[in-house]
Amino acid sequence: MKKLIFIALAVIILGALGFQLYRKIGKKPGAERQQNQPPVAVVAAPVERVVLQDIGEFSGSLSPNAQFVVSPKLGGKLEKLHVDVGDTVDKDDLIAELEDEEAAQQVEQAKAELEVARASLEDSQNTLLLAEREHERVKALHEKQIASDAELDRIEAERRAAGARSRVSLAQIKQKEAALRAAEVRLSYTKIRATWNRGEGSRLIGERFADEGALLKPNDPIVSVLDIDTLTAVVQVIERDYPRVYEGQRAIVTSDLFPDREFEAIVASVSPILKEYARQAEVRVEVRNPGRILKPGMFVRVQIEYARKEGVQAIPVDALIQRNGERGVFFIDEDQQHARFIPVKVGLIHGGRAEILEPQLSGMVVTLGQHLLQNGSPITLAGESGGVQPQNPGDTGSGAKSPRGASR
């Protein structure tokens, strides 16, 4: 009996000691630290309703909308060059002149030969007229049996011969007129002009390839003429984005030389094939160039708008954080004294803002200092004690649900 009482007392004592030990060991260290943790200073920004775009970003180089080289059709010495690099030219403006003495002499010779042919025609026509009169006279005499048959045949042959010479003279005139026109065309080729079919605006001289005094062969380049009122940006689109690009699509072009300017553009053409070695397709984007400040060869960035969403729920990208394999944000409770981690589903990301598809939020999220937080950590807004104010105050989306009921 005493032994049983002793065992019962031992069990009671051991249980009491175990309970005390459990109370000491069973307390969560994190909870104790959280109760004693000082508030973390954070920066916050509101959840807003904004317009977000799904944009593809590419890079490429600018090329002229049109470019051609002015060359002579005839060989010769370049006597005068009327333009230089950077000059503005209009359609049919005189660009250069070749030495034209030989061509001018050929024109004069063709004119003289034409005059000779005309005189020959006049002579042959007079001869034909006389032959026709003689033929009528002899024919009348033959009818009166005064002229013989042989005499009539001779006169008839002479009339036909005079007619043939007249026709030959007439053909020679046409031939000489054609030769004169050819000589005049060759002479006109010594005056080299800038001509183009599409567009009526002025263009620029891009490069100069020859100087005055140079002996040129046919088709030797003299200058290049550029149309840069509209430029073309050539970019390569990967296979993933290829189905999302189409002709007429709106685009924006920017350049590092003009960081504060955006240039309106439009997708002009999409290559029907993808290059096998890179799985990319060439896309040409036409860029308006007001003031001609953009130049061919410049490196540019092209943004093509795939989609646009209005009134979406968005937060700064800086608010997103990874915790325990989940992507989420630290949401500030209504008392603005604690922050809770809420997993979120992210949609579009553009311009430093991220679309939040789920859950519906209304309030403030932490954008700086969240790496120091745990779920439920006490916080203080940096602006409350004279520090930084909450970022980007604005419309928080009236009518949006509180995340309390949507958090996991």
C-alpha cells in the first residue's frame, strides 16, 4: 500500500514538473519576438484602378522610306555639281551637268542632215510633178496616135521612178527627224535631274560619290537622294510574338538621343516567313519624322501594343515579393499598424505597375521594407514621423472588396 502511494506521488510530481517544462518550452519563439519586435518603418502605395497595356518591346535601326542613287546615262566629264550632302531637292531639280560639247554638236549635225533631207524631198517632189505632167502629155498624144507605145512606156517608167524617189526622200526625213530627237535626248542626258514617281515633297541629298572634273562612265553614282519624312524601323519578332503582330497595328518609337519624345508609328508589313536559324520574322514599322530629327541608321526601340486593359486593379511592381514559394504582397491593415502577407495572381505588367487578378484589394500595400516583415508584423508608415509619404496616392478603386475575405 505504501509502495502504491509512493508511486502515485512520484507520478504527480513528475507531471507537475513536465507541465512547467512544457509551459516554458511550448511558447513559440516567433510569437514572443513578434510581441517584443519594434514597428518596421515601411513605404506604402495605394491599390489603384489604371489603364494597362500589353506591349512588345523590340530594337532595330532606322532606314529611309525611299532611297535611290542619281547616275548618268551617258559617260562623260562631270562639269558641274549643283548639290551637296544635306541639301534639299525637289522633284526634277537639276543635280549635275556633264560636258555637252559633243552631244550639242551631234544635235547640230542631225539638224543639218534633216534640212538636207527636206531639200531632197522638195527636189524629188518637183521631179515627180514634172514627170506626171509629161506623162499626161504623152498619154494624150498616144491617144491621138502621135506618140508611140514605146514613148508612153518610157514616160510611165520615169513617172514611177520619180514617185519612188519622192517616197524615199519622205522616209529619209522621218529618219533624220528621229536621229535629231535621239541627239536631243542624248544632249538632255548631260543634264542630270532628281526624278521620282511616288510623292511630291522635297527630299535630301544623303551622300556624294563624285566631284566636279571626274570622268564618269554610264551608271556611275553621283549622289544619293533620301526621303526621310517617314522612316522605316526594321525589327525582328520571335515566334512566340509573331501571331500578335499585324499590319496597321499601332506602335511607338523612341530613341536614346531624344529620351523625352515618342514618335508615332504603325506596322507597315509583316514578313510571311520566319527565318529558320533564328525563328524570327522581319517586321517593318513606318515612323513619322516631324522636323526630320530622326536620321537613317539610328538605333531605336519599338513598342508594339498587343492589348489594352482599362480600369484594372494595379499595384507598383516593387510591392511584389516571394514568400514560401508564393508570390504576394504585404497588405496594410485598416489600423495601419500591421502588415499581412496576401498571395496574389498577377496579370499584365507594364510601366512599373502590375495587374492583380485575384484577390480584390482596397487599401495600401508595402513597396519598400517588406523584406523585414513577417505575416502580422507591426509597422509604421515612413511618412508619419516626418519621413517619406506613401507613394503615388490616388484612386484606390471605390467599391473594391477588402482582401480580408479573399486572403488564403
